[in-house]
Amino acid sequence: MALVANAGTSVSNAFTTMFADDVKHAYQQLTSNLTNSVRVVRNVTGSVYKFNTLTKGGSIKNKARFEDIVVMSDTSKSLTSPGAYTGSTAQNATVSCTLANYHAGEYVQSLDEIKTNIDMRSTFSEAIGGALARAADQAIVDALDAGTPTTIKYTAQGASGLNKAALLEVHESLNGLDVPSSDRTLVISPAALTDLLTDTTLVSSDNGIITNNALATGYIPSIFGFRVVVSNLLTADSVVRKCYAFHKNSMGLAVGSDVSVGINYVPQKASTLILGEMSMGSALIDADGVVEVQVTE
């Protein structure tokens, strides 16, 4: 009996590159919701990355002529009149972030089918890219859950769920801690989005803060300065869902290895393995910039 060589044992570099580009596109553009909302550091070496933090600094009022400057991080010294040290002391500190490795792959029986079928290649690239994107978002959500925000935990109870009153309290909480008004994100569940869309003090065809466009599309792009992100990855305890409002610099994502794709023939499987990989981890950097919003669903 004659043996027929498997066409999948030879994979062209051009095809591998094309597939890798498709996966990266799916990861970066189509399905990742939170990576653009946090502080990202790439090309991290090692399994642990330390984000630098700095608390609020103070100033010297009416420093005497030729009087020595006291740096903000020096807590061992105090100033007397006419110099006065005001505000809190700036302290350098670090927040450690442990990187994890992620893999998403699938076996393909015949590469010839993918090479000649653009829809098939697109399907696999979106599946792998989507899996890795959700893993990145989940890492950020896990870091939010593991952190201890120093701001309020507003609980939107009852039939109203997430409403204008909750958003105003969250907004005031961040403002009260001098959190910058730009680059704020509100991550909510689908049920919380429904709550907002049915709050007539926010959404109406006449005088609501959010007008007809939200009613037409069913989507709220922003509110009270928050970029709104809807996620199905948020943690629920019984009927209470943890949603979050946070500033970009309060959350970190350390990337050791961005998405890469390998395509290799596996003789034992008589198939080709298409494998996407990445290494990353997330951490809460500054608890003052995060508000946990507990929404009853």
C-alpha cells in the first residue's frame, strides 16, 4: 500500500505570518474591552513586575533665604517658621504584579483547507484572539476584586439597580480624592446597563443627559466623564454584582510577551496545532483611584 505524504507537514512562513497578524488583530481590535483603560507596560522581563507609585506631595511656604530644601520623601525632618511644610509626604513605593502564561490553541486536520478558505482562517484567528483577549480582561477584573479600594462601596439596592444617584456618588468620591477627571472608566454588567437605559433622569428623548442615540443603539459610550464598558466577566455574589469605576493610572497591566502565534504539525495527532500565547499580569496600583460599585441584579 502506498503512503501519501501529509500536506500539512510543510507550513509556509508567509501563511504563518498572515495567521499571526489575524490573531493579533482580533486580540487588539475586536474583543479586548479593558486593556486600553489601564496603564500598560510591555516587554517586561521576569515573572514579577513592580509598578512604581507616588503619594501626594507637599510644599514649603515662604522658605527663608538660603534655608535648606527638605525633599518631600524625607519624613525625618520638620520645618519651623517661617518655613511651613504643608500637604502629605511623597513616598516612593512599589506594587508587585505576577505574570501568568496563557495559551489558546486548536488542532486542524488539514492546513490545505485553511490555506484555501479565508473564512476558516478568520474563524480560527477570531476564536484564539478572543480567548486571549478575555484572559487579559479577566486578569484585570481579578486584580480589581483582589484589591481593597479606599473609596466608597456604593450599593445600588432595590428595583432601581444602578442609577443616577449611584453614579453621582461615585463621581463625587473620585473628585474628593483629586483623581484626574480624564481617563476614567466605568465597567458594568449588562443588567446594570439596562438599569441606566431605563432611568428616565438619565436617558430620555427630551431632556435626559443621554439622548436619543442611546435609545436607538442601546449603548452608552460615556457618562459623567466615565468611558462605559460592558463586561460579562464581573464577579457576582448571589444577586450582588461587583462593578467598578477607576482611573487609568490606578490599574496596571504588565506584559511580558504580547500575543504570538505558532503553527506546527503534530505527527501524533496527524494534525496541525495552531497556538496563541501571551504572558501578562495585572495589579491595583492606587486604591484611591478605584471605586467598587455593588449593584443588585
